[in-house]
Amino acid sequence: MKRLACLLACLLVMPAQAGDMFRWMDKAGKMNYGDVPPADARDVERLKLSVNSSQNEDLPYETRRARENFPVTLYVGKDCGEPCAQGNSLLGKRGIPYSEKLLQTREDIAAFKQLSGIDSVVPVLQVGKDFLKGYAESQWNTELDVAGYPKTASYRQRLAPPVQPVPFTPPAQAEPAAQ
């Protein structure tokens, strides 16, 4: 009895291994599911099952939805200083998932201007298709509120960690912004 209990405990704590799953119809016309279809099964179909391990799974529903509809990107420069730090801090305190793009070269700045219609004033916050130039806490908060982001990080959600800026790469088919 102790061996059985120990065996069951070991099986319960083992991680689940994702294997192949199949769907098939048996002789009686009944749909069945399992990891090995019988030899006489009809309409055998391999099912694609996957574990969702995206960054979104720990986010509250309203944050996930806002991120899908209005992704947030923070554009910064090398010597941005305090305004960029304040922008990072605001996004972190609100628990907003965002990406950070570093504008380094003249080409980066020219491509960014073509994309956004904004001269090289950093930081620039992009929420969905809207660009906000310079750090203005009330303006940023209003834009994030309108996009549906929470005002503070939820109790379930840790503060968003600071992100490492990645170099700006212009989109392949950027249309000039309307001025």
C-alpha cells in the first residue's frame, strides 16, 4: 500500500509530457480521442496541442486585451536621462508591458521621423498608432487610460521589470505620417 501511494505521488509531481494526440471515428461512428488510434479507426486526425508559454499568461485580462489592441513602445535616445527614466518608471508602476527602442543613428532618427512624423525628441511613447512626444505624466496617463491599461499594477501582477532597449529598426512598409 505504501508503494502504491509513493508511486502515485511520484506520478503526480512529474511534469506532463506533451505527446501526440489523435482524433478518430470508431466502427460505431463515435468520435474518440487518444494518443494511439486503433488500426481499424476511420478519419484519423493528428491534433496539434501546445502549451501557451507566452509572456501574456501572467497578465490580467484587461492588460492582455489592451496590449493586443494598443501595444506600447517607448522610444529613447542614448543621452535621454531623466525624462526616459521617469517614463520607464511610470510604465513599470502601472505594470504595463512595453518594448523599448533605442534611436542611435541619424538613419534611425530619419526612419523614426518618417514613421511617426515627430522630430528627434525623446522620449516618445507610442500607444497603438498614437505617438506622444516628450515626457508629460498626465498626457501619458490619459493615453494609457483611454487604451484600457490599468492605473496600477494588480496585486497578482508584479511591477513590470525594466526592459533593455533594443536598436530601432524601421518597419519594412512604413507610410509617412499625416501632418
